Amino acid sequence: MVNRGKPSLDCRPCKKRKLRCDLQRDVCGQCARAGIKCFGRRDPNELVILDQTVSTKRKVQASHQLRDSEAATRHPICPSESISNQPSATTCTPIPRPVLPGLESRARTAFFSHYVLGFSRSHGALAALYQATATDSPLFAAVDAAALLFLAKQCQAPGYPTQPVSSSNPASDLTRLATASYMVATRRLGNALRIESPHSKVGKARNLTFDYETLQAVLLLDLYEKLAVAGLQRPAASAEEDSKHSWMCHIRGALSLLRASDLCHQLASPVKRRLAARLAMTLVVSCGAAGVHVPYELEELRAGLAPYFTTPTVNETTSDAIHSTTTTTTTMRLDPKFSVTGVVVGVVNLTADVGQGNLSPGKACSRAQSLDQQFVEMEQSLPPSWQCERVSTVSGYPMIYGGYYDVYADHFVTQVRNVIRSMRLLLCKLEMEHCDTAALSLYHNGYIRIAIESLCDDIVASVPQFAWTIARSENGIPFGPLQSLQCFTLLTPLYLAGQLTTRSELREWIIATMEYMAYSGGLHMAKTVASILRSAPETSYWQVYSVLGSYAFAA
């Protein structure tokens, strides 16, 4: 404050009573006559207020000159003026800052560009259905719920992998909005299902297109549930109990809706097939994480889908060299992922039977060996586009184990191949834990152990293609949105390989690689898996799969 007057030396009681003080040092006369306590004469040094008017003016003028010079540097000439008639810098209007869209819009952009259209292959029907849906539909709110939670898990602005959405705990804001959208979606879904009840005349009169939207909304709500538990480390007992209820509620509802709409027998539409295939895959994985049997309705659903996932393959063989006759045969080949899912159903059911004590050790071992043989034959019959190219490197690169790595067509093929290896590792583990003496002697002879180590090497060799900056031009540090999703699919296979290998150097390499993904790449969930592998390696595969959000980040 600038004060140019003379400060008063009156004591405080006199100033308060608005009387003239005689300025006695101990007690003034006014206070003595009134019989009140006097604070005495105040120290003049405490009342000095410096006159800073001149220096304040100089500071304001200097700040104005600095601001004008910066404006002149940014805008030396106003667009509306000619070069010969330059206005002063203070008349130039600065460029306004862009207005950022809301969190919901940014979340939808990230969800569709990075996940639905850029990474996943199982949400092919979502874009068309969402474009045609109404803003008050269950699908619209379900997309917002899944998109907001997806962005909360990424905790990044769309297109800027290292820039947070906001400075004040962005994940909590996104999670709060996602929860609100989830509640809106469930309320709208309940109303829609009451309208579309099979016993309702209104529901029979409505167009079946809305049934597709409702089924897609249920699948997105299930995706929300899987995303919600991603990164949450819970005790094994509570995780098992929760998975049997919350993990299956939306899937069972989707299966009931599918049964009520009779979509199992009406799969001519591509939209129907995509939704049904997504439901089949989701159902298998959810049952595996919950430790329960796959419902029998899945076999009916897969039987209806099989003709649409079969492609003819022409093979030419020469039978007579003299007459040069050529025999052409045509075989029908199932889609590799569709075939793999069918065998995974057997692994899930076997695991549930063993966990419930419904099988003797001999039968469990026999079923495990049969399923393993099916996976071996399936890998041998994969098309050439599903095979990898092995790249040898010089030693010394910390991201390479064993001096080589494998390159696949894309992350989708890599994920399916690692699913086969993970299921085979689970079957080998089951044989070691539940087989009889004959099988154990086979294990001691090294057959199962050789298979385990070979599968672990194949899983490890699939990592550098997506995590090593030299392997691909699109790889970087920190990871971009798509690279983060690609590396995310490697965490569960890496955990299983680190759990079952007997080579300590391989286990340490896996832990170091996941820590590299966490600290250098920004994939924070990798740190969670690395800590589980280091401190609690007895944690089951399906529990780690649940901690990572199950198929939420799967292609």
C-alpha cells in the first residue's frame, strides 16, 4: 500500500474513542482519567510506511513494455493492415487458445480410434450400430461408460501419450463420469428389456435392429466390468467369489437375450455373426476366469457360427507322373481363432472339473494330453500367414533373449499364437500337479519339461517385435496408445512363462522386461505383474488374467 501522509502516534484506546491523546509515555491522561488500560505511546519505527509510489510506477511500466514487445514479436503486423502502415503492437489481437472438447468426447475419440478401429477385431459391428443409435439409447450410454473407463485406465489425452488429461487426478474424474454413464446405461437397458420382453406385444412389433443394439450394449457393460477391476489386486478368495457373480452377470444376460431373440438360428446378417462371435469368445474367457463350466448353449451357438467361419482351401497333388495327371482337392478350413476358442472351451471345462474334484488323476491327465495334442495339430495346420519370421541378432541387446526374436504379421496373430502356448503351459502344469506315477516318471524323463521350456522361449521371442524400439519404426519410448495395447497382451503369457520356467536367468529377464515396459514405456500394469511374479509366483494364471482386466485389452 502507498501512503503519503503522516501516521498518528495516538494510543489505541484514544483512537478508538476518537479523543486527542497527550502522548504520555506510560499512561496518557485520557486513559488515566477514564480508568482504562493504556497501551502507551507506540514506537514510531513500527508506524513507518515507506513511500513506494515511484518504484511501483516503474514496475508497472516495465511489465507493460515487456508485454508489448512480446506481442510485437508474435504479431509484427496485423493481418488487416498493410506493411507500410504498421500499427502499434498493443493493437494486435493475440491468437486465442483452442477450446478443448469435453472428457466424454475425448474418451469416445480415444476408444474408437485406438481400441475399436485400431486394435480390436472383435468389435466390428460397434461403429455402425453406434452411428445409427439414438442419444437416449442404452448403447449410447454404454459406449460412454466403456470409453471413459478406457481413457481412465490409459490416463492419457487422446493422441498425447505422455500428457495427462488434467492436472488434478484425471483418472478419478474419468472414473466418476464412467460410473455415472454406467448407471444410466443399466437403467436404460432395464427399460429396454422390459419393452422387448418375449411376452410383450410391443417387443414383438419392434424392429430387430434394436435387439442388436441392446445386445451390443450388454457386451459393452461387461467390458466395463472387466476394465473396472483392471489393476486392482485383491485376495485370491475374494477374487474368486466376485468373479463368479460380477464377471458373469452381464454375460449371462447377453446369453439370455440371444436365446430370447432366437439369434442362434438367424445368423445370416454379418452384424448378428459379429455379435454372436464376440459373445462366444467373451463367454469362454469369463468362465475360465470364474473357474466354472462353459454353458451348453455355447455349443449350439458355435455350431450355428461354424459355417460362416469356414473357408475352402484348394490343394493340388500330382498322382501319376507318366500321364501328368493332377488331382485337385478342396478342404474346408476353420478360422484359426474360431478353432482355438473351441479347444480353449475344453481347457476351461477341464480346469473346472479338476477344481471341483470331479475327475480322477488318470482321467484328468488323459484329457490334458488329448487337448495338448489338439493344440499341436492346430499349430501345424496354421496357414503360412500365421507363421513367424525368426530374426537373429548379435548378443548384447538387453531386450533380446537367446539371440533371436520372432516377427508376426500383426499383434492379432501374435496374441492368438500366445493363447495356444499359454493353454499348453496350463495343461503341462495340470499334468505335473494331478497325474499319477506313470505320468510323473514321464515328467522326470524330461518330456513335459522340454515342452514347457520350448513354449516359454516362443513366448519370450514374441516380445521384442512390439517392445523393442529397433524392431519396428512405429515403436517408441514412451509407448504410444496402440503400442501400449499391443504390449499389454504380452503380460499374461510372460507371467505364465516366468512362473513355469526353471531357468532363473529367463525369469529375471521377464521381470526386467516388464519393468522396462512400466518405467520406460509407461505401461504401469506391467509393474503390477512383475511384482506378482517376484513376490507371489504361486498366483494362478486366471487370477493374473483377472487383475489385468481379462479380455478388456484383447484384440
